[in-house]
Amino acid sequence: MRIGIAGIGGRMGRLLEEEVAASGAALAAGTRRGDDPRRLFMGSDAVIDFTHASTAAEHAALAAETGVPLILGSSGLDAAQEAAVAEAAQRVAIVYAANFATGVNLVLAIAEKLGAALPAAQYDAEIVEMHHRQKVDAPSGTAIALGRAVAQGRGTTLEEAGRESGRDGHTGPRGTGTIGFAALRGGQVVGEHTLLFAAASEQISLTHRSFDRRAYATGAVRAAFWAKGRPPGLYSMKDVLGLA
């Protein structure tokens, strides 16, 4: 198994390199800023990409062209970039996840069940996340995934349910059925996410804390092994973990 790493010189890239070695796979190649990513795909059985949303469409297109599965962990993709990834997935296996940590994906599965069990008219859903001060997108991809899981459990989409975030000043009362987001930034927090369901008589909270980015790298390498030989499709960590 030959695994390529996009952005191997970065913080996640170095962790991925260590996890590839620990898994018994071979490091096919790694790219740094300015390198040609085509060579990376040509020499790999799977490529892991945690670089930046701006490269997602290009890497997905290269995966489709070469038939090499892509493990995509970049966050902050806009609608056009996500559409490009989905289009490429019609020709190659792509595992696209907001978070590759095993625990987070179990929380996402629980969030969907809680959304189904707790009616939107009685239980307000709020998501609070905190990350290190260098993170450039907000809310985090994992927070958005939590919102989507709650909405799916309620038989709708996050877009249809409506998002409330960045409240400031006289915003008026909270909208019924909307899903709220609060993003905190500071220090070197790896990642904390809390999903709250607040009703008139009770409150339920579900929290996940990441202490080491290695959990993301371990999950991504696991996804790379899983994706090899899979038919084309847009997969998630739920598929990799058998939760789908």
C-alpha cells in the first residue's frame, strides 16, 4: 500500500507521515507548496489531503483522472468546491469528512439520533466549538457536520432549518427550529465541540475534546486502506467505521 500525502511539510503532514509508517504502508511521496500534485497521484495507491479548501477541486479532479482514491480532510469548502468534489467522486472513491477522529464520528452518529428524538419545537439545538487561534474558518467543519447531523435526524437539512451564528446586539428572539453556532478561538486548543439541546425543563449536552491531532491522522490512514479498491463514490468516515 503506497500512500501519498499532500502538504507533507505541515503540522498534519508530519503526523500523517508518522502514522503511515506505523501502519506498515509505504510513503509514496509528499508535496509541499509549489510542487506538482500530479506526480503525487501518479505514484500512490491513495492520497491524503489536509491542505486547504482552495486545492480541493484540483486534487479531486486529479484523483478522478488517475483513478487514485482521495482522502479529503480540508475544511471550509464552499458550495462550488464541494460540487467539484462530488462530481469527481462519480469516477473515483473519495472519502470526505469534516473530522477523521473515531470519537467525533461516533458523536455525529449520536447527534443524528438525538435530533430525531428531540423535537425542534421544544428543544433548541446549539453548537459551541473552540479551536486554536490560527484557525481561519468558522464555524469549524466539524461544527457544521454536527448541525447537519441534527437536521438530518429531524428530517430536514441545515439550510432549510436555518443557521444562527455571530449574534450581537438586539437580534430578536431565537428562531424555532434553527440551529445555533458559536465559534471560540484562542491559544492552541486542538478542538472542542459541544452540542446542546435546551428545553424549558431540561438540557442535554454532548461534548468531544481532541487533545492530539494524531487522532485525525490515524483515522485518515485507516480511511486510505479502506478506500483502496472501492468503487467510485463520495464516502464519509461513517462508511469507513461501518456506521452508515
